[in-house]
Amino acid sequence: MDAVVAHRPEWVIRAARREAERIVNAGKARYYHHAVDWLARAKAAYRVAGRETEWRAYLGEIRERHGRKYKLVGMLKGW
């Protein structure tokens, strides 16, 4: 994914979000670091695509939906 983000940001966004959401929705806190890695890829792809506003909205949705997953929320601080 990292190699194609400049050429196919839309694909990276979809794929990275899917993988991150799969981990987060499962509620497996020990794997949240992998979800954060996927979200970092999605963030980079949103930036390349010039869609930073959509990224911030998506991140807000994650924080709202998963606000009780304190480990995850802590990992996303400063984003």
C-alpha cells in the first residue's frame, strides 16, 4: 500500500479503513497498534488525495463510535 499511495490513494483509503475497522470493531485491544498503523496509511492517502477535511471527519467518527476503547483513543491522541 505504501508504494501505491501516490498513484491510487482512493484504493489505499478503502483498503486501510477496512482493515483498521475490522480490528477495532472486534474489540481486540492487543491489536489496536495494527489498526493505528492502517489508519496512518489512510491518513496519508487522504492527504495525497487532497481530502484532509474528510479524514478529520472520519477520525471524529471513530473517536465518537469507539470512545470507550480507552487504549485506542489514547493511541489516537494528537492526530
